[in-house]
Amino acid sequence: MKKFNIEIGFKNLRQFFILVLLFIVLTGFFTFITLIILIHSEDTVKVPDVKGLNIIDAAERLQSLGLNYYVSLKSSNDYPKFTVVSQGIEPDEEVKKDRKIMLLVSSGSEFLDIPDLVNKNIKQIEQIFTSDSKVYIEKVEFVNSVKPVGTIIDQSPKPGSFSSDRIGLRLWVSNGRGQIDLSLNGLYEKEALIKAKQEGFSTLVEYSNVDDPKKDGKVISFEVVKGYINIVKIVVGKLSDKDYKTIIFNIPEELDRKIVRLVCFDNRGKTILFEGRAYPGEDIIETFRPFGNPKIYLYTVENNEEKFYKEITD
């Protein structure tokens, strides 16, 4: 009777250990599976939908999820400039963190071609480039030119392709004034420059030796160079034996630290040769080219008002 009970207990104990071992194995297995799932979920993320977002907003959204990105540009008429047109990985797809997502970004509308309009007639161009077109006429400026009235003689921008939604053209057009009424001969240089400027000219000045003192400092000839910016080239006479003159003035004590102004009066009118603060013992040395017989005067200046001090003679 006792032997029978021992055998029964032994069998029960063995079954118990088998159950315990099976429990431990199953617990370890499910723990391992759980860890794998947790680890996998920590290393992956779902790709967000950034299509239609501004590139800055799209970048911030990707980076907040641990994703990187790179940008490729494409011209587009349907998406505003710097807007995401499409993405390399579809939304909600699960990828590892630090994955780089390609973002195709709009660079704006397609390139616009600007043709060469020089020598074309403005009337024809106005019918093509209206205010409603992508390339339109923004400003027309008429200038003196020997070309027929209405001929385009220059343009901005120059011909080429441009990445822009719209482009405004600025055109310089001939007004047909081939002969320009401008009389400068016999005027002093300063007077001629003022008159040319009033008539809308840019100026170039050259000097030519003359023997007649009456022509010294005066315009002896001029030439108009026509273009979209008209330039008048002025030739001024000068006596060959009076090319340059040098003035040397030693500053006395009574002018200590005063503002002084050295002025030349000749055929050109008034020319300031020097202006500055005076220090006793120093020299004012100025070399200039006079026109006609110059008079040199020294003034003191206070509150921009001149007060005669003396005439400087050789």
C-alpha cells in the first residue's frame, strides 16, 4: 500500500516540474516577442503627408519625427514657388528613423523666354506683349535717335530665358528726332555743360590747344553721339602756353584754425581750389589749369558764408 502511494507522488512531482519548465519557456518566448515589438516600434515611424506644404513647414514636420530629407526642384504651374509637389515615400509608410525623404519642390512657373526686340516697331510689340500676358510692357521711354519713329533701340531685360512668373519689359524707342537743335559753340565750358544737361544730354569734354586768347576756356566744337542715351562730345579751347598754374600760400597766425576757401575766377566762372581748416606755418599748395586770366581769392568761411580775406598774386 505504501509503495503505491510513493509511485503516485513521484509521477505528480514530475508533471509539476514539466509544467513549471513549460511556463518558464513560454514566459521567456512572449517576453522576447514583446521586446522585439517594442524595439521595432521605437526604430520606425510612419511617413507624414507633406505634399502641398511650404518646404520650411514640411522640413520641420519630418525632422520632428526623426526623419531627414533632401530637395529636388521642378518648375510647376500648379504649385506656388517653394511648395512640395510630391514626396519620395508615400504617406503612412513605415520606415526607420533617420531615413532621407526626397521632396520634389516647385521652383515656380516654367522659364519665360525674352526675345530680341531691337529694331522692331513698338506698335507691333504692344499687340503681342499686353498687360495680361506673362511678358508685358512695363515702361516705354522715347529718346532722340536717327532711327524711324517707333523703332525699339534697346530693351531691358536683354534677350534670354528667365525663371519668373511674370516679367515686365522696359523699352527705349526712337522719337525720330534725327537732327538735334543744340548750339554750344562760343560758350564757356561751364555754360555749355549746363545747357547740354538741360537738353537731356550726357557730356564728354576734351581740350584742344588754341592760339587765340578769346577762345581760351570756350567751346570750339561739339558732336552729338546718338543712341538710346544721347551724348554730346564737347571740345574746349585752351592756350598752349598756359597749361597749369601753381598757387602757394603760407598761412599766417591770424587765420589759426579758421575755415578758409581758395577760389579761382576765370573764363569758366568760379572754381573752388581748396577748402579746409588753416594751421599757421603750413602751406596751401594747389596746381590747376586756368582758362583766360585767372583771379585767385582767399576767403574765410563761417556758417557757409564767405568773407573776403585777400587776393593771391604771383
